[in-house]
Amino acid sequence: MEQRSANISREMSLLKERMQQNHYKSTPQRDEIAEWIFRTHEHFTVDALVSNFREQGKKVSQATAYRVIQMMLELKLIEEHDFGKDYKFYEHTPGHEHHDHIVCIDCGKIIEFSDQGLESLKEKITLKNGFRMKEHHLTIYAECTTCPPDKKGFKKKGA
Amino acid sequence: MEQRSANISREMSLLKERMQQNHYKSTPQRDEIAEWIFRTHEHFTVDALVSNFREQGKKVSQATAYRVIQMMLELKLIEEHDFGKDYKFYEHTPGHEHHDHIVCIDCGKIIEFSDQGLESLKEKITLKNGFRMKEHHLTIYAECTTCPPDKKGFKKKGA
DNA sequence: GTATGTGCAAAACGTTTGCAAGTTC
DNA sequence: GAACTTGCAAACGTTTTGCACATAC
């Protein structure tokens, strides 16, 4: 997962490229938000993004944050996840392959995993049912064995 | 999946039993809503539930509908799913085993499948990562081969 | 009779949008 | 300068809640 932070300038080039292709103008807000996203290794929420900017004294309006998120989803530079809370989680995609998630129902820790056998099984099952697979999200809610017993704050809410 | 409609009185007994155990009182509204849920074979939304009652001339307030849903989730009689829309989908659990879903990104059709190999692989992967699996949701977004090309209305929104 | 459940309308939540002012190309 | 982007505050759609009234046990 650490290769995700590898090379921000390459990721920014990718952004610029796709923005041009899709007739998006370059603005300081878009650049700064995208950079923050490419630098962020964890799964983040829009609220976390905006708060983090505020803490650093930079100002981004929520509206712009949400709009940049939409743009980056469209440009396939980030992915959206529902982990059973009422807000969404995001993560950037360049630099790491498709993966699934295990969410600790006690502490909220999110870990990523990817398993080739699992992927081909998904593909096979989808075909067998007469579909062409486009996207797939597997989230496993679990208890982590190392999680201190007082950290009972996450709790699944939806699915 | 058709065994789901098999025996509503058995499912209602289960409801009554768990309601008593959890100190919920029996009311006509709870009974009627639960019956509707046990009789419903598709994945439904709260809005669909309320509309359906209205159409039949029966009245249920939205508030009560949401409250019964919460109760039944707690009693483990229904499951909640996020299929990428801004509202949740529900389905009752008695009478059918755990399964995963394929959602057609064109027409919104939801099909269920269950695969033993997939289940044990999930379990194995979870353990390997140091977790104890509690719940897991796999949703595959796909195109169905039989879907008429004009039915492009569903579209994933989140994940 | 007391605790619990219901219905309404209002609130709450994350997210989206209309619009006037500011930027980009 | 035409088209697009921003920020604000207001609107949105789903879900939750406060409260007065009604019902269950």
C-alpha cells in the first residue's frame, strides 16, 4: 500500500491530462484538493478533507470539495466506498490495484486485501449468472484480534 | 429463493418470540408491516413499503415504518443493503441463507447468488489477516445480457 | 396505571444546487 | 469576453426525533 504515496507529480500529471480531455479547467482549489487526496494514504471522508484544510489555515468550501470529489470520481482517480456509515469514504486509485476491505466493527480500522483466487471466482460466478462484471465491492465486517476492548465506537450502520 | 414466502405464520411466530425476548410490545402496525415484509420477495425500500400501504388504503406513518425497520434489524429478521443509491434496500432473512448480490447497472435488477467456495475463501482470508469475520457484503455491479438497451435508469451512485 | 408505541410535523444529516462574483483560457 | 469555477446559503431527500395522544399489558 505504500506505493500509493510514491509519486505525487505523476499522479498530478494524470489528473491534468484527464481534466483536459474532459474539458475541466485547472484551478488552485482543484489542484490543492487533488494533491491532498493523492498524499492521503487512508480512506477519507469529505468532512475529514475539509476539516484538515481548515486546520492548516487553508480554506476550501464544502461545495468545492464535493465538486472536486465528483470530478475525480468521473475521471476515475478516486473510488467511493460505503462502509455502513451515513457518509461515504474515498481513496485514490492511481498506484494501487483493485482490492477489497476488512472493516473492524470495534475500532473502525480499515484494512485492504486482494486475492487473485477471489477475483477470478467473482468473475466466474458473474458470468455463470449471465452478467458482465463491471464493478464489485466486497466488505468484510470483522473483529480484529488486537483491538483494545474500549474502542467500541465504529459499529456498522448500513451495508 | 422461493422458499422465502413459504410460511408466513412461522416467520410471524419468530417475530413475536424475539419481540417478547427484547421487550417490544405487539401492535397492529408492527404486525402489518412485518407481514408485508415477510410476504415481499424482492429487495424493498422504506418508501416502497409506505407507498404500497397507501395504495392499499392502509395507513402507516413513515416514522413507524422506519421504527419497525430498526426493530427488525435489531431482531435480525431483516438485512440492510447499500446498492449505491441514496436510500437503503432491505430484505427479510428467515427462510434463506446468506447470499451475495449482482445488481444490473442498467435496469436495476437485483439477483442473489451464493457460492460455498466464495464463502470459505472469505473466511480464510479474514482469518489470515488476523480478524474474526462477523458480516460480509459482496455486491457485483454488472450488465445483464438480457437487459433492453433503453432501460438505462439505475446507475450506481455510491458503493 | 405505567410504560410503550404512534403520528405528525419539525429537525437532522450528508450532499447538491442556484446564483452572483471571481477566474481561466 | 465567453465559458467555467467558486463560495455562500438555501434546498434537497432520506432518515430521525420531540412531543401530545393513544394503546398495550
